[in-house]
Amino acid sequence: ASYTDSSDDETSPRDKQQKNSKGSSDFCVKNIKQAEFGRREIEIAEQEMPALMALRKRAQGEKPLAGAKIVGCTHITAQTAVLMETLGALGAQCRWAACNIYSTLNEVAAALAESGKTFCLFSVFLA
């Protein structure tokens, strides 16, 4: 079950002008205010994915993916967030979109958008 703030549910994300704490607005998520909850979900997923965390730790200083531009369209889950953040930590620039509105964890999408690292995220369908 995903946390939702019912007061914001009726406004389309494309009609909102949201910015993260760093001033970036290169994302489209349902509610950036859910970022803190989403960050906790990502931290739990990191504990469940030791291979990616070991790779991130071992190769982060080398930046083996520096200059790589990676585009993805997948389900936006905490596990996907761990993958995206690992790719970013290894030097890649990522742009990501959600492939399914029903499988997107909005709070995780908000946490990724809030981090403002090397990716931008489009996690809602705008049709």
C-alpha cells in the first residue's frame, strides 16, 4: 500500500510546478512531499540487494560509467531506485520513465526526484 496525500490527489502532476530542495524541476512525480517516506523504502531495498551495494562501494571512485547516458522505462519501485542510484554512483547520467501507472510507487519516485542526482524521472502518465 502506497502512502497518498488525498488533498493533492485531484490535481494532475503535469499541472503542478514542483521543485526539489535543490531547485530542480526536471521531473514529474505525483507529490514531491512524499520523498522522505520513499527514501526509507529505498534504504530498506538497499539492504535486500547486497550485490549492487557491493558494486557501488567497490567501483564508485573509479566511475566506470562516466559519460554513459542510460534511458530506462520500467516499474518504479524501491529496487529500481537502487539500480538507478547505483548507475548514477558509477558515473552514468540516467533518465527514467514509469512503464505502468499502477506499479509506480509514488513515494519512491518522489525520493528519486528529491535526490536530484544524475537522473531525472517521469513517473506518471501524462495522457
